[in-house]
Amino acid sequence: TLTIDMSNTYISWAQRNMRLNGFVDAKHQYLSADCLTWLKQPTTKSKFDIIFLDPPSFSNSKRMDKVFDVQKDHVTIIEGAMNCLSEGGVLYFSNNLRGFKLDQASLAQFDVKDISEESIPRDFKQKAHIHRCWEIKTCT
């Protein structure tokens, strides 16, 4: 696994959670970085079977070159992540922006399925509108 986040706090939480679940060897890596920049690097040659992409709704971190807005930037980050998928892999894209609209036309080259309903635990069903999730694959 590879966890990428600009927040050292979130990286620490991820490490702690992985450790608590028995994932402690060198196969599990953590990188404090701007994901958009990492995805654009030509040295990003890793291929993953599963990618879980859950960006913030908005970020204007000083560590970033520009402001991130999930509504405006989701196509770019999804396309970048799809380039890191192995053949037959799947990307799960999730976000919590109320009123978010996935740009289906710009992602028409992919097989996109809305799995929001089944991704929300039973305890949170009454607030289902605050979370959206899609399963995205390369068209075959």
C-alpha cells in the first residue's frame, strides 16, 4: 500500500491504523506530499490494483502550488490516478462535498458506477447526501 497525504497528522493516523490492523512491514509506505504533484511526476510508475481516492472538498495549503477544489479539479486527479492502475484495477473515488456533480462527460473513457448508497454504513443512512462514492474502471 501507499498512503499519500500532505498532512503529517493524517499520515501518522494512517500509520497507527495500519499498525493496529497488523500491517507493519515495508510493503506499506507513507508519503507526505501533494498528491496532484505526485501524480504528474514522470517517475510515478507504480501500478496499483486498487486505489482509494478521497480528496478534501477544498484546500489552499501553503504546501500546494495552487488551490484545490474537488468540483473543479476532480477530473484531473481521477485521470492521474487512473494512470496508476494496473490492468483490471479499480479506482474508488469518494468525496463529501454537498452538491458535488461528477463530470460524466469528461470521464466517458472510463466505466463509472455510482456506489454511494452501498458505501454508506447503516448508521449513517439518514445523512447519505453528505457522501458520494464511485467505482471507476478502464473500459474493456
